[in-house]
Amino acid sequence: MKVLNYERVLKSVPKARKSRDYSSVHIHKKNNPDQKPNVSIILLDWACRERFDTLDWLIKQDVPKHMYEVLWVELYDRVVSEVLEKADTVITCGQKGMYHKHVGYNLGLLNSHGEIIVISDSDAVYPEDFISSILKSFYPDNLKSPQPLVLAHYQSRTSLLYPDNLKDSNELKDDKWQWWPLNPNAGACMSFRKQDAIRFGGFDEHKSLKGYLCGPYDLGWRLVNAGIPERWHDISTVLWHFAHPDPVGVNGILPTLKLMYENTFPHVDLHAITAVEALSTGRFQPLKENPEIFKLRMADRSIGTKFEEKYANMTGQNGFSRWLILHLRIFMIFDMVWTVISKYSFGLMRVLCKKVLGEKGLEMFRRIKGRYLHILDKDNKPVVIASYKKVNLVAYNNLIYGVPQSLGPVEFNDEQQLSNPAIIKNKSCRKLKREINKRIYSPGA
């Protein structure tokens, strides 16, 4: 006997969590291009940038400007006039307390137009072939659509401060600048397809990724886990970065306590431990997904049947609540026990219950069962519980049916057969037996 109606129980499933409150987010300038760019570059600030020369270097590219856009995302509220003038889109996040870079990255991702997303250093010097190096990597042999790829660029660093009157990035190739040996700084510059970023949940907004030591490698490494190849661009195209105070202290400049406080969580070689763990365990979805990106990802699914859509949209981003799982587990156990009792031990249990409870007590038990197990499913199987004066007493849909044995097999799913006047029904076995007695002993019966 199928006791539990899961459809009714699942009505208590919590709906999808509300989207993030974006009331503190302000778009001060929005790019609305007639022709969508190929590349969207997202630059981040948290009220810390001392110079904004990066925007000038990104204007001096060897490809037409309509092929790329620059989005500047400020994690706090600072608005810089130079940024408003030179960036295509300017967003402030209005964050409080310790900043979360990945929230800003996701806002840039949601407001971008390009097929390729680039997360890069907002105080670096860019060579003139930077954008073209990205286009050649993602569109080899003039492909119309970008190929799946995680592309990283090296960044040369030095202890020297930013020079005055630097006009040509080619000057930086001179050895006089004392560049340190190149190392794979995964947080400096990483590019990937926008569709891949959405498909795998965007940037992880988990609390362990707050502060300084996080970056695009969180998403890049999860894309690698999903089977997308990673490639580091050759050093013919490299970014340059001059020294300024930083919380790590690798530039030989002693960081302040305030800057050191920005290292909010343990790291591995200056990479966030959560991101390293994701790469090492093979995880490719974020621990905490941005709700707007969740909506985009879910809307992009292609589900084959209406039947499956019921499951695909059942819980929303929250999943099943612990209370509901516990509720279903209890009823599942009850379902199993009741099935065993009704199938294998009903006769024995009935005899025992009748001896212990008596006929009236047994009738009261049936009433209690009928009252509290109101979630019986309509398509459960009829069970013969007794035979009385050549009439089978059959339990079905919380009722007791009196079916004369002379009728032979009866299909209880067939309403026409159940409407046979020879079949009587009642909620009580005792009352049903009385009606049988009346029919047998009444004149003309």
C-alpha cells in the first residue's frame, strides 16, 4: 500500500531565495554599443588606486575601439572623474566593511557585452597588442565564435615606482627597469568566454574569498576542472606593474596593519585556499553562487519533457530544507513499515488488535488512521481485509467496500464498476456489516 503522497508534502518546499539586494549598487555610466564588442575588460578598485594611467594604455590599442569595452567597478562608493571620462561603464557597489572582489567581478560580468571577459590589473601598463593578443587566442583562423579557453597573461613586476612622462610602453622592454623574473601570477590577468563563466556559476561569492588574496583564478581553475584548456600567453605580450604599497609586502615596502588586515583567510602561495582547494578537488561550481547568474544559468538549460521540468524548478537556489528532508524521511519509514504490515501481517495484526482492542477499539483505530493518514494516494491498491457472509470487505481510498463474491474480480480504478448497486461502502466495518445484514434479511433480498 502506498501511504505517502509526496506531491502534497513537497508543497512546503521553500521557494527560490530572493535576488541580492542591489539598492546600494549604482551605474554611473553605461555602455550601450550599436555593435557588440568582442572583449569586455573588467577593472576593479576598492578606493585604493593612486593612479589611473591604465585607462590611457587601454585606449592605445592596435585594434578599433568598438571591438572592446572597459568596465570600471568600484567596490565602495568612490567616483573618480577621470574614470567617468575614460571608462565605458562605471559601477559603484556600495560595499561596507571588508570588500569582496568577486561580487564586483560578477556585477561587471552581468553588465558586460563582450563574448570574451577579461579580468585584469587596474593599475598595470598594457602593451598596444594586448587586445589583439586575446582576439588571436580566442578566434584562431578567423573563427566566427570564440573557442573555449582559459587564457592568462604574464605580468612583469619591479620595486621601482611608476615613472613620470612614460609615453610609450615599448620603453618598458629596456633592462634598466630591473624587472623581476616572471612568475605565473594567476591573479594578474585571466580571460575566458562569457558563456562559460555563466555556465559554471560566475565568481564564487563565498565569505572565505573576501579581501585581497582572491582573483579571477577562482573561476579560471573551475573552468579547467570542467575540461576547458588553460594556456599562458607567450611573453611577447606581457603586462607591466610598478610598485605601490600592498598587503603582502613582496615589494620591499612594509605594509601597514590596515593593509595586512585585508588578508582575511588562509592562502597557498598567495592564492586563496578556497580556490586552490577547488582546483585540487575538481570542483567546478561556486560554493556561493550569485543569484542573478544562477537565473541566467538555469534559463539556458534545455529540458526534454514537462515531466522533468517539474523537478528542474522545484526548489530554486536554496534546495530542499533540512526540515523537509526530515519530514520526508519520517514518512518514508512509516510508508515502509505500513506496507510490510498491510501486505504480510494484516490478518495477524487484525486478530491481535481485535483481541486487545475489541471491535469498538479496532473501529476507533480505523477512524484515527483515516483522520491522520489523509495523504493516502488515489491510486493505491485495494486490500481485502475480511470476508463476511460471502461479501469481501475491501479497504480502498480510506473507505471500506462490501463487494459480493458473486460479482467476481472488480477493478477499483473503474468508477462504473464501483457504482454497481450491489457494492456498498462505508468508513466503518461495523456499519458496513449492519448494511449487509439488512440486505440479507430484508424482504425481497
